[in-house]
Amino acid sequence: MTFLLDENFPKAAASALRGMEHEVFDVREMGMAGCTDAAVLAKAEELGAVILTTDRDFFHTLQHRSIHHPGVITIALRKPSRAAIIERLDWFLVHVPSEQWAGRAFQLRDNTWVSKPPLQQ
């Protein structure tokens, strides 16, 4: 799987993901820090990468921007820390099959998560 870390996502996640044999890009390393959400989405589509972010705007507005994206995972915790964000991402990677990510935005909260559009039951 290929991931694109938004500038607000912990850099430590890149090391963890690479250790699981994933390809990881980071907007900070690509000279895209401070760019618009639309530019991040366009780059993710170009790379075929799932966006990892803590920016809730991606979850709330993505369906109005594009339906042909590889997926967005937004981690929205009440008390975010690098460890808590990575722990929540690890949970997601184990529990939600990657075949279901394309075209969806996921928001992972402290004890719940939601998908737009919803996953089929």
C-alpha cells in the first residue's frame, strides 16, 4: 500500500509503515508543507496514495472534491499524541481491509470510527 502523510501527521508513522513494507511519501519531504488540501489530494491521486492526516476537513469535505481517490484516513483524537495516533492507525490497518479504502474517507476517533461513504455490511 502507498501512503501520503499530511504535514500534521507524525513522521514516526512513516518509519512504522515502511517497517510493514508500505511505500510512504511525506508532503514535508516533497516541499508541499503549507499547500492546500486540494493540492495534497491531487498529489495523492497522482501517487495512488492513501492520505494520512489529522485534518478533519479531509473527512468532512472530501466527498465534494473527488470520488476517485485512493482513500483518506483522518485520525481525530481528543488528546492526540504521536503514540496515540500511531496506535489508532495500527488498529485500523488490522481491522479494515485495504480493498475497502478506495473512494472512502475514514475518521478514527478515540473509541469509534466512521466511513464516508459507509462500508457495506
